[in-house]
Amino acid sequence: MLIELMLVISLIGIITSVQAVVMGRYMKIHRQEINSSRESFYINEAFMIIQHEIDDGRYIKIKGDNVIVIRSNKGRFDYIRKDKDSDIIISYGSEYFSTPNNILKNIKNFNVKKDKHVMYISIETKKGNVYKRCFPIEREKEQEGLS
């Protein structure tokens, strides 16, 4: 009787520990999926903000150091770039305006390339994931001050 009771208790312990391990793995995978989904959402939001700024601009130019220069309808020059804190920001009126707006925080790389009338943007996260998007540049024009 005592041996049977010990066997039942050890079987319950084994089943419980297996369930705990499986649940722990499931929770780890779930956290990874949530973080991946959140990262993808924020990247897509950043691309939408950039697209909105491009659509609202009169003229667009890409500076060599991965800076998008937009001549706004208000007559000022706005700059989309990566700052020293590894954030993608918009500076209004000056490339180094003291109070920029953050588009996306904590990235590894922000690359902007131009090929004819298409702008290619790639954003690499700290985890190494690379997201790419292309945007048409319909209103590009060489202007003084857009250098």
C-alpha cells in the first residue's frame, strides 16, 4: 500500500513537471511572437509616417548620409534621419532642430537610397531584423537649400 502511494505521488510529480516545462516553453514562444509582432507594428507605423511626410512635401531630396530632406508646403525644410541615440526622427526647419519628433526608437541602421524616381528605405533593428520599403518620388526637384 505504501509503495503504491509512493508510485502514484511520483507519477503525479512527473506529469506536473512535464506540464510545467511545456508551459514554460509555450510562454517563451508566446513572448517572442508578441515582441516580433510589436516590432513589426512599430516599423510599419514608421514607414506610414515617412510616407505621409513624403506625400505632404513639395520636393524631396536624399542627402548622402541617409537623410531625407523634404521641402514642406509651409516653405521650410524638414529632415528625416537617424540621430545619435539610434532613433529615427523628424527635425522641422533645421537638420539639427533641438526638439525633433521621434518616429522610431532604438534601431541599428537607417539606410536611404535613391534610384531614379524611387526611394528605398531599409531599417535594421537591434535584433538584426531588416525591414525594407520603397516610396515613389514624384516631386523631386533640385533646389537651392536642398543640399
